[in-house]
Amino acid sequence: METEEKNSDKELEKNIEEIKKSLTKEKPIKKSNKSLKLAALFAVNSVVSLLLGVGLLLVVFHFYPNLTQHITTNVTKTEKEVTVTDTGIADGVAKIYDSVVIVKTYVQNELYATGTGFVYKKDNNKYYLLTNNHVIQGGSSVGVVFTNGEEKKVNVEGADKYADLAVLSLESNEEIQVSELGSSTDMRVGDTVFAIGAPLDYSVFSWSVTRGILSGKDREVEVSTTSSNSSDWIMQVLQTDAAINNGNSGGPLCNVNGQVIGINNMKLAATAVEGMGFAIPIEEAITYADAVIKGENVSRPYIGISMLEASNYYVAREYGVTPTEGVLVVDAESGSPAEKAGLKEKDIIVEVNGTKVTNVASLRYQLYKYKAGDTITIKYIRDGKNKEAKVTLTTSK
């Protein structure tokens, strides 16, 4: 009996040990099944996402077939901007450098003023140069200095204070470099330009090169052709931020190829202003210069009035009119186009051929767009009433 109980106890202990082992034993099969399920779910999600992405692209390209072209264009543009290199403008400068001269104006053999000019044309052994009128104005003789230091006397073929242009000439058996002319109309705002001149002290800074961009075209800038503070003329000019200083007047403004596109003639000089220089378009300069060389009479139309600013309070009070924008007729010359058209003292001109006139400068600017023989319509105010007159222009005296 006792032996059977011992055997029973041993059997029971054995069974208990087997149960413990079974409870602590790992179950790899069940764990593996769970991993497979997760992997399968991930794969399905990936496939669905891929199909959705492809479908979305197909829809986009169906409704926007040019999208690829736009994307390509943007990338190409970015690549172009990144790969742009700047090797300077030395080649362009070399093409024109020796055609640029220092202009020296004398009064009774005493140096009176200096500026810049350039050779623009050759006819047999005669060379023609361009500069500004204000560079030579008031002088009794003019000379030019070339890059080799040689100074030659030149003749003044013609000059115009309103265009601010002067044509010079000299004869030489020696070969002189002639500048190449470009086109200001083909230039775009933002294009690189450079100027050559003799700023400030010509003996130190002659043939200085300054560089910038074409900042604007067709700028209308009021200027004074006399020593007065009031403007009496409007110039239509090119604007540049290339440095233009005293002494640069009359020098060339060039494109990167060294072709002349303008003649530097002024800058805005004020504490709050920086980098605003102006140049006469080369097309206007050549039209004037060629007419002078051909011996044509370069004249401006005239209507025959003395005039003042109607907006000036003191002027208006003196003549008993109400201050307003426009030009006050002080006097109409006897037999002049204005007098024949019925204009008289105290009339206020406010419009020319449909274009508003605000001051003396704008009146001249509008009148000089026409030539002798043209008939224009002038609107004016007389005794507070609007009136109109037909004026046939004649040659200026």
C-alpha cells in the first residue's frame, strides 16, 4: 500500500512538471502568423497608395496637358539664372575707347569749360564729333584731346540749346577711331550699359568708365537752358544708374558691345537722389547731326508770344488773372501766328492739339513736335471762359 502511494506521488509530480513546462514554453507558430498578417496589411496599403497616386497624376495630366511644359520651362529658367557668368565689359570698352575725346572750350585762349565727346562719323579725311551744346556754349574756340594726349582744334558745325547737341568737325590725314552706333530703341530696361568720360578734374580722371543698367526709357525731364531756376524745356531721355558726373556731359552711353546708344547730358543732383543720370537717345542726336552736316536749316516752329507761368501767384496778381496751370500770354507780336489767330495779352494757354499744357516748358515741348507750316489747335482761357484758336506755325526767328 505504501509503495503504491509513493508511485502515485511520483506520477503526480511528473504530471505537474510537464504542465509547468507546457505553460512556460514559447509558441513561435502563433507569433509568426501575426507578423505575416501585419506584413500583408502593409503591402496592401502600399499598393493602394501607389494606385491612388498614379490615378491622381493621370487626372491632372488629363485636364492640364501643358503642365509638363510649364515645369520644364521653370526648371530651365532657374538653370539659366544659376549659370549666368559675368566676364566684364572690357571688350566693349576697347571698341570705342580711342574714339572718345576730352572737349575743351576756350574764351580768348583761356580755358573756359571742359566736357566729353566722341567721333561718330568719317567722310574722306573729315571726322565729325558729337557733344552737348552746354559744353561749348559761350566759347570762342574749341579743341579736343585724344587718348594719345594730342589736342586738335575743331570747328563747330552747328549747335542747338534745346536739343543740347553740338556737332564738331576736324580734318586729319591720320586714322582716327570712329565709334560704332547702336540702337536705343532695341535696348530693354535692365540691360547693362556703360559710360566713358572725363568727370571732375579731366587731367586726373579722363576716360573713366562707369557701368550700370538702363533704368528707364522715354523719361520726360524738365530742364533750364538758361541760368534761371525755372524750367523752359522738356527733354525725352534715357535713364541710367551708371555714374554720370560733371565732365561726363557729351560722352557716349554704350551697350555691352561698345555701341553708342545715347549721349550723356545731365544727372539729378540732390542729397536724397543717387544714381539718376540721363542721356539723349542716339537716334535723336544723329537726326540732328546729319541735318547739320547736309547744310539743312535746323529751325523750330514759332507762334510769336512772350510768356510766363500762369501758376505763379505774383505773375497772376500782376496781370489780374486767377493763378492756374498753363501759360500766360504776356504779349503777342504784331503779325505773328498767335496774333493772326486772335491770341492776346492775358490769355492763358492750357492745351495744344488735345495735350494739356501746364507750364512754359510743356508748351515749348508740344510746339516743337511740329514743323513750320503745320496748323495746330490751341485752347486757352480768356476772362474765365474757354476758347479755341487755329494757329499756323512759321519758322522761328
